[in-house]
Amino acid sequence: MNFDNYKVIPNYNTHRTDLFLADDEDIQACEQTLNITFDNNYKEYVVTYGSGILGGTYVRIYLPETIVLTVDEWKKRINEYWFWDEGAAVLTKEQVLDSVRIGDTFDGDEIILYKNEYYILPRNSEMIYKAGKTLEETINWLCNSGILTEAFSEREFEPFDPSEWGDKL
């Protein structure tokens, strides 16, 4: 995995670099609760970096606890406000509702995991994008593809206390 080139920077509000990490028990509990299996990249990311924002406030990967706490509300919202019909050849609505949201972007695009592959539900497009089989591939796709945002190479990680996200998820 190529997360070694990430640089932890101080949180914008607190000016601290404290990390808010998951542990193996958190990951296993989430996997069992939601009947999913995370790839090793996701596991390494949340135990090494944890909760925060990557790429100059662009990518946010959720801790396992956050995924579990928000899954029902997220699925209800997706069911009610579905608009990704152009992406039906990639994933159907039923498949998306059978997936798990593991993160998002500053722009409101959602990162989901379905059958051990990552997909993106863009906020401003009716298309669905397959982003990768690992979290690393997915982050690289988000930051380098130039499809949802201008490509960038910066990989700064700003830690963020997930309890401060509140209703921003």
C-alpha cells in the first residue's frame, strides 16, 4: 500500500495532530454487523490515519463506528432521493442499497463498497463510477482521474475528531 507518502498536518481548528483511530475490534465489529469484508487498504488506513480529511479537504474516509451509525439513515436517503439512473449499467439502485457508504468528498460525492469493490456516487452527476478494488485504488482514482475534480498529487492528511462532524455526514 502506498499510504506512506501521506503527511499528517495539524487540524485547521485545533492546530493539533492527534489521530482518531480505529482498532481491529472496531473493524471486525463493523464487518460482522453489516456482513461485509473490508480490504486490507481500508483496514490499514483507519488504524494508521483514522478519521480526517485527505488531499487538502477533499476525501473523507469514515471510521467503522461511523459507518454503522449512519448506514440506515444513508440508505433511507438514497432510496428516497435516487437519481443515478445513468449509472444503472454500473450498479442498480438495489445494488447501491445493498452497499455500504465508507466515505465522501468535500463536494458531496459518496464512496461506497459493494461486493468488495469501491464505487462513487457523484453529487452532481447521474453516473456511477467504479473506482477500484482497494481503498488505495479508490483514493488514487478520486485524486488523479480528473473526472470529479481537477487532478492533484498532494496527500496531506488533516486529522478530525469524528464527534465534531455531527450532522455533516
